[in-house]
Amino acid sequence: MCDAIYIHVPFCINKCEYCDFLSFKSTPSKRKEYVEYLKKEIKLYPEFDYDTVYFGGGTPSLLDPLEIKEILELLHIKENAEVTLEVNPKSVDFKKLRAFRDAGINRLSIGVQSFDPYYLKLIGRLHTDIEAEEIYRDARKAGFDNISLDLMFSLPGQSIEDVKKDLIKITGLRPEHISIYSLIWEEGTPLYEKLLKGELKETDNEIEAKMYELIIEFLKSEGYIHYEVSNFSLPGNEARHNTKYWENKEYLGAGLGASGYIGNQRYKNAVNFKDYYGKIDNNKKPYEEVGVLNEKEKEEYRYILGLRLLEKGVEADGEYNNKCLKLEKKGYLTKKSGRYILTPKGLMIANDVFEEFIS
């Protein structure tokens, strides 16, 4: 049963130095045209009852609140659904945040990335640390009581002390949810080019591991639950939409380059506007890739994604139970209430653990 929808908005004010996501600069008329096609695409699917809606990007907060409202009015949304909008601090003000709230958004994910002016400039963020804090406070005034803040670590030249300063700042604001990601050097990005030229250096693996350990210890000491590899929340404030990904549940993906999972199919939409618009004009779903999953592949996904949930983990059976037992003997997994979860040791090499479940 599909009760979640991800809506991709591929527009940004500018592209950050580290970003390789599908996003472009735009005009109001181009965004308006895109929203019209988004609505047409959504109509190509059955009318599901949605428990979670997630606007991601790009910078979906570049859209006009009325455009967001038009999209939401197309959907059959359950009472008490979680409706999230990703926000770039530079793209909103109090008035716009209030309008998003009135349009039906009830959760924000704000891309802060750092509270240090030097690192914000280094990674190409347009907002300042002061603006990020102001937007957070404006969101509170606008009526949002469920806010997630994004933070990055392992930035070029960043010290453990720098990370701690960011942690002190973010926990001082007391958001309900915090997502923390280490920098990934993506080929073709400006940051990667600077790495190749020797202008920037990668963080030493040992230092990065110590940063991650500090983040976990610090946020736990502040009352946050480390419920997923990169995510922390105050009790009862886990991201309901993203949790569905990790529980390998179905979701509809709408928009340019969006991915979805319905029935036994995982699909990805066209990544250029011509193909995306053309297929919708022909009353076709704008798929670029479609993969039909067999039972074995579904099981692999269940373990790889499920083990990311540090409190819930996965229930093991069959051949996968033997894999879990081997990983348990090595100290990477442990059993809790009959389910396997990552140990602190396993968490530090989580990707290696996940690979054990791929045939």
C-alpha cells in the first residue's frame, strides 16, 4: 500500500560547491510551468491516501506558497499527516513561512549546514549563520512546532572543536529533529575540482570517525535519540516520511528525476525537462528507468535499509539469519527484542556491514 509521496522540485538560487543533485536556476514562469506538469503527473496515478508528503529538491521553498497549496489540494491527505518542506534560509521570510503553514505544510527541514561563516562561504551557501538562526525563529513564530535542521561535518579544514561549536549552537535552538551528514566529495563539483588541484584536503578518516563519535555522544547527552545512522530526534519526533524509506515501504516519487517504489517496481523519472514534459504530454508516466524486484532483491533492501534504523533494526530469517549471526560474532550486530541492530562498532563501518547483504 502506498501512503507516502516524495515531490521533487529541481530549482535552486545557486548550486552549492559540494552539490551534484539534480537542480537548476529558474524563473517564476519556469517554476509555474513545472508545477503544472507536476500536477498532471500526479493525476496519472491512483488516488492514494497519503500519510506523509515530502517536498524535496533542489529548493522547494522557492515555489510560491499558492503553488504548494495547489499541489497539496490534488492529494488525498490523511488527518494528522506529516507534510514536510525543505527550506533554504535565503529563499524565505516570516511572511512566506506563514503562507506555507497556511497552505498545509506542518514540518520544515531547514538546510543550515554550518553556523560558522567561514565554512558556509567555503561550501557556497548564500545565507549567513545569523540569517539561518533568524529563519529558524521566524518559523517558530509562523507556527511550526516540528522543525528539522541539517548540519554537515568533515568539511575541509574543519576541526573537532569546530564541530562541537556547531553542536552547541544547534542544540541551543532545540529543533525537534537534526540530520547530520559528512561531506561527500562528488566528482564534477567545484569542491572536488579544488581537491584535485590541491587547494583543499579531505579530512583524515580517523578524525572524521572522532567527529562522528562526538556528534553521537553530544546529541545523546542533550536528550536526542540516535534513531538512524544520520538522524537524531527528540522523543516522538522521528521523520515519519524518511522512516518509510528505511522500512522499505512503498512511496510515489513525482517530479523531474524523482525515484519511487510501488508494488514490485522501483522507478526513476526522466532527468531532463524535454523528456519529462514530453511523456506527460502523451499521458504517460515520465519513467526513465523501471526495475522489477524479485523476492531476493526485496529482502536485500529490507536488511540494507532496515539496519539503518538503530532502535528498530531487522528481524532475520533464512540465509540472512546466518549472515546476521556471523556479523554478531564479529561484534558488528547485536540482538534487541528479537531484532538485529548495529552495535557502536558496526555503526562506524555501517556501509561495509550493509554490503554483506548484497549477493
